[in-house]
Amino acid sequence: MPPRDTVSTEPTEPAWSRDDLKGDPHASSTKGDRVRRMFSSISHRYDLNNRVHSMGRDQAWRRRAVAMATITSTDDVVDVACGTGDLTEALADAGPASICGIDFTPEMIELAIAKATRRGDRHGLPTPTYTVGDAMAMDLSDESVDVVTIAFGLRNVQNPTDAIAEFARVLRPGGRLVVLEFSTPLNPLVRVGNHIYTHHIMPLTATLLSGDRSGAYRYLPRSIDTFARAEDVAALVRGGGLSEISQASLTLGVCTITVGIK
């Protein structure tokens, strides 16, 4: 047992039980709170699980998202649902004028700040700043940034439509929204293999690696199955008032990048 003067961050009950995940987790009125508790629980092994269970591809996906953001030295950039800062760091390497990461899980933000501190001198590149915040209500002025990115986070927002509208609000005219999200492969053989991996192998190995009790790695495949398809994400972005929608399918359709212009 932990000492009396310490507080365990381990949830007293699972954020997502097996019964919760029999239905659509995105329909839960408490989805936001559950997601925050889940990420609090897995934050200490989040990066390791990402590398292991994407077979190292997650960083390549993020680099492609940075390339599609077409960042310039005058751009102000915001990375939403930044987690431990992997995409934020990659965006900083592209040399924008400024870069800020926002996430609503404090434990993730603490790890992102530690990562930025360990990196130290950036030889003229901007140092990311990090803040706890809500994707649906960011503490940013209207038309104040040039690029908004969100990687593997849109499906975790309580209301993705509201989040897209918020992204459009803070973007300047000509600004870019870049959404990197998991998707369902179209090829039947790839889809079957991906289903076996994400529903039967990954939940077991990721849970063992993280020691998770929140149900996070049962939620992950279910949240993908019940979320919008790639073409529906494009429609969401377009419905939020953005145009010139383009998409790139990565790793045989395991994930998709969607870009919209304000």
C-alpha cells in the first residue's frame, strides 16, 4: 500500500469496463472524464507502448503530418491533445515562430514538459510550451494561429464536431488543420489482420506492459471501430467551415491524415 501522505493516480475503478465497451463509447455522456482518467493511468508507459505496438511507425506517421502542415518560419502552431509531446516536438523541429501543446490530462503535460527540458538547446528552433486545456474550449483568441494539429485525439474528444469548430475559430485565414487519426483499412485481408492484432493481441500485451487497470487498451480498438470513417472525418472538417480538404492514407490504411484550409 502507498504511504498515507501520498495519493495514488491509479483509478479506483476502471475508466472503461467490458460492459461499457459493449456499446458505443463515443455515446457516453461521461466520455471526457473517462478518457482523462484512462490517460492518467497509462501516461507513464504511453510512449513505450506507442513505439512497441505501432512497430515504430508512429513517429513516421507524425513526421508525415508535419510535412502536410507545410510549416513556415512565421507560423504560430498549436498541437491539440498533445499527450507527451511527440508531435509537438516534431512540429518544433520544422521551425515555426511558436509552438504550443495543449492536453486535458495533467500527467501527460508533465511528461511533455520533462521531455522538452531534457532536450535543452534547440539551436535556434522554438521551445514548445505546454498547457492543460480542452480541445472544445481553448484559451486562444479568434484567428490567432496558423496551424492546428491533433494526432490520435479527435475520437477521444467528448464532441468532435465542437472541437473542429473550435479549431476553425482559432485559425487565421489560410490556416491549416491537420488531423492524424486511426482508420479502418479498406483491403479485406489487411482489415482482418489489423482486427486480430488490435482486438486480441495488442490489448493483452499493452496492458501487461503498462500495468493498466483503466481499460485503456480495450477502449482503443473499440473507439476506432465506432468512430467516423476517414471519409466521415473529411466531412466533419468540411462541415466545420474548412475547405480544400485532402487526405493521405498511411500504412495500408491503418491511419489517415486529413488536412483542411480556412
